[in-house]
Amino acid sequence: MRTTTAAAALSAALPLALAQTQSNETVLGVYMFHRHGDRTAKSTPPSNLTNLGYQEVYTSGQYYRNRYIASDATYRINGINADLVKQSQIAVSAPADTVLQNSATGFLQGLYPPVGSNLDTNTLRNGTVITAPMEGYQLIPVSLVTSGSGSEDNGWLQSASGCAQATISSNKFFTSAEYIDLLNSTHELYQSVVPTINGTFNSSTASFKNAYTVWDLINVAEIHNATFDPSNIITSNIFLQLAELSNMHEWGLAYNSSDNMRAIAGMTLAGQVQQFLNGTIASAGRQKIAIQFGAYGNFASFFGLAIPDIETTQPALMGVADYASALTFEMFTNSSTAVSSTSYPSASEIYVRMLFHNGTTSNISEPEVYPLFGSGQAAVSWSDFNAGLDKFAVGSTEQWCTACGNFTGSCAAYAPAGSSSGSSSGSQTGSGGAGGNGLSAAVNGVIGAMVTLAVVLGLEALVLLLGGLRVVSKKRLAQGAVGSSPVSVGGGKMA
């Protein structure tokens, strides 16, 4: 992956330090939202996971194995099987998409590798001894959210989320003064790069309107194409400007402080996190870890909802999350009582912390804790965690249908009295790249069959493209884009 100062900005977001050993702490359950690995460009479908992307998610899986699963794991989940996977303890989901689904499979190979010599053999009645292939490769089901199928080929996932009000809200960005100003002020910048992308974009489509897909195409070429841009039109300064414009574009489509419906992806993610961790407590820890694969839009939408005044408190999170990024919720207790099915901590003894890592997680680049709901604390109590999520979480089909204004199909039962179940709130379609979401099987439970949001999971349209997050002044960026001058990193809005 290309490294830019944008990635450094994320690290400078001043997250709370994460202690690596806490002997009095027991992790009870984990919910993880993970972005897919490196892929081919969206604008040249079909998108496919690359070998680099496979390596990224596999490496991430190895890290989280050493953190949560292995017998000597730093934050081992209480009672989880270390070597042989126990299917009832883990739930994995992804849209039926070659990039997202394959990323989930690659991650699981690192999380639960082949068991090798620990593999049990089966002896048939006739005496034949059967050993599993590939040295005990472990088959872990990935629940597919079919509504997210093909999400990695969509430039703007919000329009396909199925949520009418979310689509309408995101479309408002295209008529905002902010959007129009950037569309006009960056015209020359986008025209200057047409010679390098004229196989896909022309002078009319190379603009801020398609900021994400333009950046995505160039970024993929910068990573994989050794003969790309022989005239060196895409200088490091122009590359950085395009990345930051993409961040602004995607943030504008994923979250708006005055219109939360734009963040339906984050609302749904909040609902499924809450549902799974509540289920962990209700089952006295029998279900232990959930992993959902999706696109970057969910990260941005959730951050906007869960971090008050994000523009001033954590501006580096306002962008497109890099490939293989991971957002994790750890539920733990400090109780000295041994945790078992017959002895489980009370709600008052349970806490939750949120961790995020931009890009592939490894032993040399670990996740960091970010405070939730403006608490300023590394962890919040279970009651405060639920209270915080309750303010915006969408945790049922009825809630989703009502919020989205959808009253057909699975939502017909929730149509307001006197309304026609044959119609739903007017939806609009728009063009451009945007925030996607993509729900997991967990989401499936949260929003039921209505999880067309899994598409939103395509999260592939929102928090910060491959370039890492970064803070920059919009005004100076707009000026710098036209004049091809360096973009300021100091104080402003985008990550």
C-alpha cells in the first residue's frame, strides 16, 4: 500500500494508549467490523481481491488470533477454543461479493489456521483411516448477505442500500454549497490528470463528482501498474490532493451532523454490535466473537454518530479507511470472580472499549483505543455503552423500515395506518462515489431480511480510500488544487 502523510495524520489523532497487559481483565466477547483487502479498481469491474489484498487480510487474521484466540493470546476471549474452531463460538458474515467474501475467508485462515498434527482422524468401518485435506484446513462458514452482492462494483453504494431516506439525504450533498464550490474550484486539477485515466474517464466525467472512483483508479494503478503515468503527471502533491478530495466527497455522502439518516450504515452497525454483545451476555458467554466484512462507508458513518464533535476531536477519522482496516469492540470485566457458564459477571461489572486500526493490523502496527460518546475514557460501562448506542442504533426490521420510510415487501407490515403499502418514501438516485455499508449475518439478524443494507456494507464508499486518513483545510485544499500547490495539513476538516 502507498504510504502518505495522510496515514500519519491518523496516528496523530491522539487515541488513548492501549496497555498490552492487564492481568485483572477478562475479555468476554468481541465484535469486529473489517474492511476487505487490496482489490482491483471499481471503475473497471468486476473488482477482484488481489494477492496483496489476500496477504493483508491473512496477516490481520494472524494478529487477531494472537490477540484473542491463541492459548497465550494477550487478550484471550474467555473460554474460546484456541486451535480447533468451535462453530457455536464464532459468527462471520460478508456480502456475496468476490472481494468481501474472499477477504473473510482469507482472514479466517489466519485466525484459525490448519491444525496439522493436532488433527483428529476418522477410521471407517472397513478400517480405512481418513485425514482431512490440506493439513487440517478448517472450514468456517461465512454467512452471506445476498443483498450486498456485487457491492465492490458499485461506485456509490448508498443509492443501493435500499433505504429511501438515506438515499435522499446523501443526494442532498450534491446540491450543497460545499459540493458545488469544490466541483468548480477543483475542475482544473481533475482535467490535468485526464491523460493518465482517459481509458476510463474523459474530460466530462473527470471531476469532483466522481472524486472517489477517479482516486480509486489512480491509487490501484500506483500500487500495481509499473508503467502507469510515464510522464509523471500524477505528482506526489496531486496524488495527495486527489486522495483528500476523495475523503471529503465520501464523508459528505456518509455523514451529516444535521441529518443522521445519511449515516444509516453506522446506525445498522451499531444495532448489530449491540445485539451480538447482548447475546453474549444472555448466553453466559457461549457466543464469543462476531466478525463482519464490509466496505469503508460503515466506519465513517459510525464514527460520525459515536464521536461527538468529530471534526475537532478526531478529524483523522473523517476519511476512507484503508484496505484491511478493523474496528473492534471488546467487552470485558475486571471482576475477580472466575467466569463460567454458572458464574458470569453482572451488567455492572462489564465494560466496553472501541479500538480501530487504519490498514492491515500486525504486531508492528497495532490497534488503538478511541473514546466513545465524548467520554474521554478508554472504556465505558456496559450501561453507558448501551445508552450511547440507543441514541442512534437501528436494531430491528421495524426500526429500519420506519426510519427509512420503506413500506413495501418486508416492510409492508410496518406501514402507517391509512398509507398504501404499495409504495415507500420517495427515493432518489445519484451518481458519484459514496459511502457504502454492507451488513453481516449479524446485521441480517438485526435488520432481518431487510438487510439490503448489507450493500451499505459495501462500506466501500466512505471512510478514506487506500491512502489513509488526513486532516486538511478545505479552503486551502480547494485553492491548492487549482493552483497545484501543496495541501495544508494543519487545521481544517478532512481526514
